[in-house]
Amino acid sequence: MIETTNTPHVTLSVASLGFVLDPEHEAHQPPEAAGGRRDQVRLLVSDGDAMPVHARFTSLGEFLRAGDLVVVNTSATVPAAVDARLPDGDPVVVHFSGELPGGMLLVEVRQPAHGATVPRVIDEPVEIDLLGLGTVRLHARFADSKRLWIATATFAGDVGVLDFLDAHGRPIRYRHVPREWPIEAYQTVFAREPGSVEMPSAARPFSTELVTDLVGRGVGVAPLVLHTGVSSLEGDERPYPERYSVPRATATAIGATRQNGGRVIAIGTTVVRALATVTDERGIVHPGSGWTDLMVTADTPVESVDGLLTGWHEPESTHLLMLESFAARDVLGAAYAAALDGGYLWHEFGDSHLILRGAASGVPA
């Protein structure tokens, strides 16, 4: 069932919404754990400057049109949290955040706390013991970050990082998820190429049945890859490099869709970042691969993308800056007010938000 909310538009700066995310608005487990389905989470739709619309994710196709194209991230999630020990014997957990250009790694060191982990402050370079299975050498802090380190690692048996994590890691988990879930709970239906240390979660609610429904409605599906690193960026922390690949077939499909009057809908902020990296000043998408650290904002919209399906972001999240490239601040303020009032759930197992650009939205169409 679809209904339009009566929540009035509010004038808020999306970058500083100022709300406190309480536990009642956090998804603490996958919906399947309570007998539900992935595709039965809630969906709020912001279409131009129209009032927000409440729906279920299974109704996604009702907000798209024949000839539209959804672009999905086919990166698969790897179990990137590994137990370790500092030289003084203190237990820590190393979160492997991915590879950097030149063969270096980006890692975050955290310490156990109340069934989850919190950042552990490391003051200087150090070698961390992976409980006899290898070592991680912290070389230097990454850019202006207080928690991320540029590192190298060696593993017993001289295996690569992905093989090591597959054998000895577990999924990264934060305090809002009180118990561990298997890696399968962190995979999307599109997952093909291992590399993301946290799930590209915007696509999690998709099911094979829903994809079939979209295709039956004449909506196309095109893949790309962006391997995500650890989340929860500090307030003044710029995005770090993440590896991506946009195939030629996807670039061609995007060009054909826009030429024929269809809309390109990015499934997740990862897709937006990848496409922003390969879109030229004319709005044409080119195939490409490498690393990207682009930050998309209202001042740097991605002209090749007409809509974004995403989750709900915390008030300090830099992802909110990207949302302002798709909708005006008052539109987003109304959406977040409606979601908070309506009991929508945040985080990787939570509900969804579809933002469609409109001529009256205050951003380029």
C-alpha cells in the first residue's frame, strides 16, 4: 500500500539536521531474523518537491518507468574484522578497510567494548600481532584521520589479504547490531566480486523476485564495482580512496538510457561515487577503473545520474552532503522528518529512501 504523508516541508540544513539517532530508530538485526523478507522493508520516496510518499520496498517498480536504468554495485562483502594484540598485550580488533594504490592497506584499530568495539587511539607506528596468524605494521596515519592508518601486512602461509580474511575474519559489526551474523547476511543479491569490507547496503533489500519485477516493467539493470571501506567517517574526514570499475557495457547502457529519455537510478552512494569519477563535463559516462576519493556535493552534482536509492544516514554523515546534489534541503528535511516520525529504521539492515530529481527540486535536472 502507498500513502502520502502529511508531514510539512521543513527548512533544515541536511548537513546538520541535529537529530539524535536513538535505538528505536536503529535496525538491530536483519529483517529475516524476525520472519520478514529483505524486500519488505519500508521505502520513502522523495520525487522532486512533491510530498514524501510511504511505501514498501516491493513497490519500488511503481516509482520507476519503462526505459529507466538502475545501476548496481556487484561488490561482495568480505569478513574484514580480525582479532589481534598490541605489543603490550592489549586485545584489539583490526578492521581491514581495503587496498590503496601501491599495494598498501588502510586499516582501523578498535578495542572490544560492551559486546562491540570502539576506536583505539594509536599514537605512533607499531606492529600488531594477529594472534600468531600474521602481523600488521602501522606506518603512518592516513591524511587528517585520527583512526585510519596506512599499513602493510604479512600472513602465515604467504596468502593474500582476501584469502586470509576469508579464513580468519568475521563481518565488521558496530554497537547497533548486538550479535554476530554470518557473512551471508551482509551480501546483496548482486554480489559477485569480493572486496567490500562493509556491505554496499542500499541494494540489500533487493530480492530475485523484485529484480524480475523490474525487468518485467521494462527497467534495465547495469553493474559496476566499487569496493567499500570502513564507514563512520569523522566529521572532518574526507573520503579515502576506494577501488572501482565501470564496464564499457554499463557506460554504453547509461548513455543509451539518457538519450532515449529514460532515467538513471544509482543504487547506493557507492554507485554515485563511481559514476562521478567517470562522467565528463558533458554528462557522458566513460568506462574506467582505478581508485576514487571524490566527494559529491550540491556544488558537484553527477549529471549522468537522475535518482538515488539509499539508506538513512546519521546527522554527522558526509553522505548527507551527496544527498543535497539530488534534492533541495527543504525536500530532504521533510523526508527525514517523515522518516523519524514514521519510525523508519537506520543502518545496513534498515529501511530505504528513493530520491528522484525533479525540475522544481532546486538541483539540475
